[in-house]
Amino acid sequence: MEKIAIAQTTSSGNWSENLRKAEQFIKRAKAEKAKMIVFPEYFMNYYPEETKLLREAKEAGCAK
């Protein structure tokens, strides 16, 4: 049976920092003999909920 690692983490909002975090998770997964590692959706791209809510508020005329 193949081992799959799951990186339970959040995005920092900074590409370089996210890459550093990803490298740490990958090294740990490799040490644990995992064949695959799964990261959260938008881990590298960073899509915070606050940004979505602010955009929606602006579209509705509720925010500047």
C-alpha cells in the first residue's frame, strides 16, 4: 500500500514563504516514505476569504 501525506497548513500570502513551507512538508513526507503529498487548495496562490468578502461588498456598493 502506498503512503500519501497531507500537508495541513495555510497560505502565508507570500509566494516565497509558501514555497519554503512546501519544501519543509515535502522533505518530511519523503522522510516518512510517502509517494504523494497533498496541499490545500489555493495554498500557493493565496485566496483569503476576506478578499472575496471585500470584493463582494464593493460590488454591492457597501464598501469603498
